[in-house]
Amino acid sequence: VMRLTKPTLFTNIPVTCEERDLPGNLFNQLMKDDPSTVKGAETLMLGEMLTLPQNFGNIFLGETFSSYISVHNDSNQVVKDILVKADLQTSSQRLNLSASSAAVAELKPDCCIDDVIHHEVKEIGTHILVCAVSYTTQTGEKMYFRKFFKFQVLKPLDVKTKFYNAETDEVFLEAQIQNITTSPMFMEKVSLEPSMMYNVAELNTVNTAGESESTFGARTYLQPMDTRQYLYCLKPKQEFAEKAGVIKGVTVIGKLDIVWKTNLGERGRLQTSQLQRMAPGYGDVRLSLETIPDTVNLEEPFDITCKITNCSERTMDLVLEMCNTNSIHWCGVSGRQLGKLHPSSSLHLALTLLSSVQGLQSVSGLRLTDTFLKRTYEYDDIAQVCVVSSEIKQS
């Protein structure tokens, strides 16, 4: 059994000395004449030649394990009904990797049966390749033997995720990916496959001269133990947008799909399990801002638009009250009826305010009262606006 992997570059161990030493320039000349060294850089350990792997080497989760199996008849007799079976034993299951389950009629002396097996590694830990051969001798005796080849599957990447919930029902996902192998890897693709509720936008590129360029540069190599952060923005689809404010409990966001290449183009791929987040709780009534200006003039009215969502399972009869603060004054009638609001329903309110103090001011003082239960919901520090003098020209 021989594992099929890409060859590696030959490692040359330089032996040199100073010219004033006894050997003089002998060692340097020998390295220059050595065909395995890099011309002009003979003292570097990296050679020009490729070498075949001498052992199983490191196998990482997500890579494809390929192996060449050869059964050779070393005797001087013809054997019959040869059956070669290759199984891969993991900690949780046993997989049959043989390409064919049919027996070979006969095998002549000095002939062999060859087979190549492939398996995408999906578990970490100890793996055992079990090769079993059964055959019948010329005398009719049935023979059987097995060989075991043990190897370890290591974890190539460490993936950590963080969720950030925006007031606009958007969800920002930060994925931290660390290369925990001993060699650099080329990150071919890191994408997020969203669940049926969301559309995703990748925030890992910048627009330069009309072209999208990766924030990590043209060569997206990840050195050993280095970490890279990817950012994604998920927005609820139109059919779920109205319900986004009343979703409770654990929701499924999607899963990350990571593809990389290592030594001489060996490919690996990992998919995370479904990422889940705890939806933020908004209580019985959620109030969010749809539109609000960033900068307003002192003592001049400005408009905002609020969205009120009934997150409870009962119908509400709401009354709106507006309470002035030291800096923010509400323009309009306080105590007006908003009418009945059914579960999971929303309504939009256009309100007018005026600020009497300059600087960064907080919009506060909204009160919603449910007349059915006589319960009042207070909303302060809803948003902030920058108040400037009307004499200052806004940019």
C-alpha cells in the first residue's frame, strides 16, 4: 500500500566553510556542481528537484485520501478466486473503499492486481486502512490474510464565529479562520451559504477603479498560525422581512464553505455545521427607526419615521405619548390613539422634533400604552442626532 500524494521539493543540507579554512573553496564548488541545488543560491536548503513521499505524511480533515493498493503473486503457482477488499475504520464507522467487489479468476506468478482508492476525510482522529485478501490455491485450499495501516487525521483550521444584531434586522457574521497546520495554505474560497430566510452580502472586497479586489490582497496565502477575519451581512428575505422583528428563540443563519490548497495544489474543503444565533428579544412591543437625519439645525423642526411592531401573541390597543426632554421637544399632539395592532403586525409613524441645544443629542421621551392591559412601554435613547447652529453650513 502506498499513499498517493503530490511530490515535495527536495531539501538540500548545505555544507560550507570560509575560504581561509583548510578546505578552501572545495565545499562551495561541490555545492555548485550538485544538480539538486538552486543555481546562484546553493546555500539555501530548498532544492530544485522533486521527491516522492516516503510515508503517509500529514492528512488533514477535508482533504482527499488516495492510496495505491497492489497484490503481487510472489509464488511460482497460479492462484484463483482472488478477492481484494479495502475498508477504512474510523472511530464511528467502517467504510468500504474497494472499487470493485468482484473476484479475479486467477493470478499468475509475478503478476499483480492493482487498485486505487479515494476517500474524502470527514472525521478527525485515528483511521485504520484494513486490506484483506482471500484466494484459493491450486490444491483447493482457501487462504486469507489482512494488513493494517494506521494514520492520524488532523484538524487544519480553527474557525470561530461572532454574531452582531443590527437594529435594521440585519445580522453581521464575523468568521475568524486560523491556519493551525505547519505549512502555508492558499485560501481559494471562503463563502457563506445562507439559510432560506436570508440573503447574504460578502464584505471582504473593496471597489478600486471599478473592480472588486480582495481586502487580503491579490495573493490570499495564510501562513501557519495566522488568523484571517471574514465579514458577512445577512438580510431577511422579503417574505420574512415583516416577521423578522418577532422571530424568537434560536434561528439558523447558514454554514461556511471553505476551500484551500496546500503543497503543490493539494485541495481541501470544509463545511461547518449550521450556524445558529439567539434572536434578540424585543419584549411585547418593538420600536425601531426607519429614517432619521444625521445632522439637524438648531431650533428647526426635523422629521423621523418610526416602526412599531407587535411582538406579542395578543392584539393591542396603543396610545402614543410624547414627553419633552431638556434638549429635545416633540411637535404634535401627545396622547393620540394609534388603534388596534394585531400580533406580528406593524405600523409606521411620521413624527416631528425640534432641538434647543447644540451637540450630540439623544432622541428620548416616547411612551406607548396598551389600554387593554393598562401597561406602558417607555422608549429612551432611541437614536442620536448632531445639532448644529443654523449659521454653520452643513456639508
